[in-house]
Amino acid sequence: MPCGDWSSAWSAERAAAASRDFAELRAGLGGLLWLQFDPNEAACSLWRWRAGRARRLTPAGFSVRSRVYEYGGGAFCVTDVGVALVGEADQQLYHLPLTESDAPGALRALSADPDCRYGDLHFAPAWQAVLAVEERREGGAVVHRLVALALEDGARRVLAEGADFYAAPRLSADGRSLAWVEWDRPELPWTATRLCRAQVAVDGSLGLCEVLAGGAGEESLQQPIFTDGGRLTCLSDRDGWWRPWAEQDGQWRPVSSVESADAVFHPGAGVECRVDNGAALSTTGTAAWSTPRPMASADHAPAPWQLGTVSHLPLAGGGWLLARLEEGWGLLVERDAAGRERRLAPEFSRFRQLAADARYFYCIAAAPERLPALLAIARDSGAVEILAGGERPLAEAELSRPQSIRFATGDGESAQAFFYAPRNAACSVPAGERPPLVLFLHGGPTSACYPVFDPRIQFWTQRGFAVADLNYRGSSGFGRACRLRLEGAWGDIEVADAVALVRHLGAQGLIDPARAFIRGASAGGYTALCALAFHDVFRGGASLYGVSDPLSLRRATHKFEGDYLDWLIGDPVRDAERYAARTPLHHAGRIRAPLIFFQGGLDAVVVPQQTEAMVAALQDNGVAVEYRLYPEERHGFRQSASLADALQCEWRFYRRLLADRGDA
């Protein structure tokens, strides 16, 4: 039995507490501002770092979070004299004045419409207004627009309407050009969008909308940004990867003017990050510059599930700050106008929310051995300073590090995963025995997993389990062709990849394939249920608010995902047989492996009734089932107590299954 003596192992409570994270980050007002999620409060607070000191700005009980498109993002922006932000409780827009003394002023409401939500905030100095995506309930419909709300009195002005969805409203510094991204159903923001621009007249009125790129259904554009010189840039996947493009001479061109096919990318030379008590310190060297090279064939952004993402940043003089993914690993690079690159913060493996000022580059970063961190990287030397977070929760001897695996899936294709071996002196696997496996499935399903410290993964490896974190075909971060591989194939292709991974790991002698478990949340829960229904590979599994009836989800889901199931599986009428074949609830009689379910009582995406119908069907068939309902949780658990309880219950469930089979 894995981990017979587990008293000293990484506890569920510690793992839940370690789920603290940073959500968004912006530079301004002489420092850095960010949102910080605390599972003990189940809330996001606003913080500012300035002059070597971090201070919380929002009062206790006030959480900053947008719910536009349900997944939110862009919940705050920096203004000339403070911060505009979205209150989670009422989804209204507020302004928080900030003074030189660091003491915040009183929150002032800029909106008061209970039928509206706001997100993707951007301050337009030329207008002294906050640009936002507005989500308004009008009768039985949900309508999206781009609006501007005056900072002085909250006066609202509609900027664009008529499209189904909008993102990233951006005004040029001179106030003469407004750009944004839009798309219409049935497209999704990672399949096809349009980059639009309208000229602004002297009186502030907008001219006709011009579609600059996209519109043919074969290109996804995101993150438009005006450079200091007024040039418009964005990320486009028209050549297969989300990479920077820029407008030049009336045309869109890839940011890769220097061609040098044999250029070598040199990692940082001598850069070392040292941390003292979880606070800052940094470096002993400077990262080396590469020879000129073309822009890497890699995604420079994740799938835009949330608004307000910043993963590329044009710099003065024609350079760029870029976060990219290469075989699942994140890299942060500075690229100069000549195409030379230097890698920054090489000890970290994922980078989000880029920002910069005259002295520093900033980002949210993660690494295999650390909790998420806020980094300040000196622009001259590359020295790394950790401003917040970045603690090392586990000693090296107890830490399981990710090993990247590329494995064959069939049809001449392959998929990628990160493998974590068991690692705990008190819970070691006996000599000659191969460990059991817990296979993690990410949500989305157009999302991804990353090689970073995940407290849930360490919870399992501390107890003698191996963990495999799977990027199946259809995961983002591997190019457009891989991302679109899920079209019409959900419930089939990613299930085949999960089965192939278990067989690959078993053949390599890394796990005991007879003791493999599968688990996933939301879309990952659906894949876990399909794997248990259609394959006899897993001994048991867990579904965390997972989809068991896609058609029920399609009827109940929100506008943003209103056509998602049609893309993932097919038209419910034309492809009715395909839906029937891939609905776990209809095939509950084929499931023989025990299952544990976790569900939020306030979940509006996968409603409790859907999960409870699946539980009842399995119980009727005599399958061992456990069901945990958390009345105050939604789609994605946020409370520390819920996170800890779910981990503990899942582990005890698998432990009993192994004991029942004589593996104790």
C-alpha cells in the first residue's frame, strides 16, 4: 500500500493553503499592482508594491473579480490617480484613489446597474475614461458591448455593439485610434476572431469600423497593443502559432524580419535567483544574447479563456518582451529590434501577465519547486527579484519534479505529458515495486497543464503515487493544428491519449498499470468518465464537477460556451448518434470501476442535478460510488476547507480500493 506511514507527508490542509495565487498584474503609479487570491478568504485582494514595500489596498470582505463570459479577467486597471476595479459581489465598476502616502482612499462607484457586468478594463488617458467589455442582461438575452465610463462621474458611452463577443478595447496614446477584438457565434475566441479598428474624430466620435485581420474563419487574433509610436500589434495564429504581428505600410507582417536558420538560443549565463524568507533577492550574472534568429514556431499565449491576458509586450526601440511555450515549458525572452534574444529568469517555467517600466520587467511566474511568484527583472542586468510569493514549501528531498514525456498515440501522432515520480522518505515505494498512478486531466478542454509546483500533485507523490499530467491532442500551447484537433473529437481522442499514456508508462516500467486511477475537473471530469465507461484500464476515478451529459450542459450553459459543444462533438440533431455514443450517463451500465464525485451546490455550469443523476445511475448498477456536495462552492472550488476535504476524501477513496484488492 502506498505510504503506510503518512503522518509526516504533505497534508491536504497544507496543499489547500498552498493554492494561493496571483491573478493579474499591472505596472504604474511608481510601482506594481496585482490581484492575489487567498483560499482562506476565497477572495481576491488588490495589492501594491512600491519602494520595496507591499501593501494590501482593498478592505477585508471586498473581492476583486470579473464574471464577464463567466471566466472573467481584466478585473482592474491603473488610472492616473488610482485603480479602477470590478467588485466580485455586485460586478460593478469602482475607482480606488491612491495617494503618495500609500493609504488608499474610499471606493467610489462608477456604475450602478445590477443587470451589467464589466471586465477587460483598460484606462484611456486621452479620454480620462475606463474602457471595458460590458455584459448586460436584456430580457432573456445577454448582450455584449464595448463601453467607456468616464472616470469623473461614470458617464457611460457605447463604443461598439452588434457582434456577439468583444475583447481587449485599446485606445492609442494620442486618442485617435481605437482597436479591439470581436467574434460571432458559433466561433470561439481560439478558433476565429476579427481585429477591428475605428478612427477617432476631433470631437471624439468614432468613424466606421475597419476589419484589419481575421474574419475568414481561419485565424484567431488576441491581445492588440499600440506601441509607443502608435503602431498596432497583436498575436495571430494565421501561420500556425500565436505569434506577434505588426501593422506596417498598411499590411500585417510577422515580427520576424531577421532570418537566420542556424541561430542558437543561449540560456541565461550565470543567472541565479536567491530567496531569503520568501522575499526578494537576486542575481550574480547577466543573461547572454543569442545571434539574430527568426521568431520561434511556438505559441506566445494560452487559449483566451479569460480576458485581460498580457503575454507579449512591445518595447521602445522595436524590441519585445515575450512569454512563449515550447513543448509545454514556458520561456521568457527579451527580443531586440535586430532579432537577438536573451532568456530571462531561466529557473522559472511559466510566465503570465507581463508588464514593464523604465527599470524592470514584471511578471507572474511559476517554477517546479516554488509557489507562484511576482518577479521584477532588471532590464539592464537580468537580475531577478521576487517581490511576493515564491516560497519553497518542500525540501528538495521531498519534492517530485516534472519529467517531460512525448508518447505515441496512434495514427502517427503523439501527445505530451509531465510525469512525477513518488518522492517521500516516509512513504517510499518498496524496492522492486512499481507505484500506482493518478492521471490528471486538465479542464477546458482547450486548456493545458504546465511543469510548475502544483500542491495537489505533490500531495499524491508524497503518498507513494506517481502522477501523470496530460496534455492530450487538443491542448493549447502546441500550435493551432493541435488545438483544433479536438473539433468533433471530444470524448474520443483525448480518452485514447489517456489510455495510451498509461500503457506507455507501464511499458517503461515507471508505474504499475494495474493500479492506475484517473481524475479530472469539469471537462477533465467528462474525459475521466468516458475513459471509465469505454476502456477497462483504470481501477477507479474521480470527477470534480465533471460533465456526464453533454446535451444537458448544452441546454444549460452560458452564451460564451453556447456553441462549444457543437464544436467539440457536433450538431445535436445531425450528430445525435455521436452524442449518444459519448454521453457517460447513457453508458453508466458499462462502468465497473468505483468512482468518487465532488460537486459545488451553486455550480451553474455543471448543475448538481447532472452529477446526482450520474451517481444514481451507478448506484443502481451496483458500482461503488461516493458523492461529496459543497453547498457554497461554484464551478471550481475556491474555499480552503473544500479544497482540503476533496483531496483527503479522494486519497482515502483510492487507498480503500487498493486495500480491497490486497495492495495494502
